[in-house]
Amino acid sequence: MRKKIIDVLINIGKYEKFITNLFRLSQQSLSSYVCICNVHMVIEAYQNDEFCKVVNQADIVTPDGMPIAKSIKWLYEIEQDRVSGMDLMPDLIQKCAENNMSIFLYGSTDKILKKIIDKASIEFQNLKIESHSPPFRELNIDEKQDIINKINKFDPDFVFVALGCPKQEKWMAEHKGKINSCMIGLGGAFEVYAEVKDRAPKWMQDYSLEWLYRLLQDPKRLFKRYFITNNMFIWLFIKQLIRNYISNKEI
């Protein structure tokens, strides 16, 4: 079941149910993709119809971030768990190792990928994991096909993608039906798992302030994005909340 937040349809349910569904999707579907949806993605989808289709056509869209989880509660009276990439990535790695499953890492930098593989290999010695860092430019047709061939030859159960939003979601949509795996857009979770960046303290996560912690870590890059997207999200959410209230009153 999905619930609409502004223009995006987001799956609902308990965190552990999402984990179960991700593994089920990996085993049942030849090719699929999963979007980890935060405020930034919602606003990107609101501003771009084509990107909105990319997100809404994903096999699973998780409520990443407390603002999304709380929005579901306020709009639909559903107590929704947060299902973030930073939680999913270590949990999926652990469960893949326990079940003799494999992971392919696509995106980020060679340095980050090496740190992830070194860490995961130490913690889970039997984990099957491979990676590829693409160049920061448009790839030609042959290069794209070489990457598809490399991933499919490894035959992973999951492909973790870190190209940044919205690029990683568009990449997954483009490669559905070409890459024989379940692709998950994890973005900044790569840097946190690699311990290159710290995650916000638990109390900040609980009070929907993880964005502020990220802003303090990288103010030059994130200030404009957060200032615009957060304020736009609040305004659009209030409008949706009012519409829901009026609609319920008329019933």
C-alpha cells in the first residue's frame, strides 16, 4: 500500500517489513529498483513531472527521514517507521552476508568504495561484494553496456547505487530490464557506512533534525538546497493537510 505525500506515492509499513519485502523483491523480480524518498526527492518530483514518474514507477519507495514519516502520520493517522538509506545499508549488508547473497556497489568514488568493501569484508568475511566507480561525465553507449555486462556477470542480489538524487533514480529507471538485480538508490549512505562522514546523533534523528546536522557538515553545498526545499516542502505539505481536512469535513 502507498500513501501520497504531495506528488509522490510512498510505501507504508514497519521497518522490518520493508527489509522482508526488499529481499522478496530481489528474489522474485529479475530487474527492479527502489527509491529512498526524503524531502529533497519529494520536491524534485514536484518540480519535474518526468522525475515524478521515475519515483512513482519504482517497485518500492521508502519513507526516508522523519519529516516524511511524520507527514504520513499527520495526513493519514498512520504510525510510520522511518526507513532510511543509512539504516538500510548496514542491515542489508549483514543479512546478505548471513544468507550467502551478493552486493554490487555502483557510484561514489574509488576511495569510498574501497573503504566500504574493506569494512564489510572485515565484519563479514564470506560476503560477496564488487564495485565500480563511473567517471564524472556522460557515458557513451559502449561504456554503458560495459557496465551493464560487468554487473550482470557478477550476478548480484542487490545493486547499491550512489550517484546523488535525482541522477541515481534516473539511472536505475533507465537500467530496469537491463540490469538483472534489485537496484537501491542509497546516495549519502555510502559515505556514512565508509565512516567518511558522521551520522547525526540519535536525538537529532528523532526530532527530524538530521538535515541540520548534514548542513553543519557541508554548509556551502547544502544551504541553498535545504533553505529552498525545506520551506517549499512545509508550504506544500500544509496545503495538502488543509485539503485533507476540508475533504474529511465534507464527508
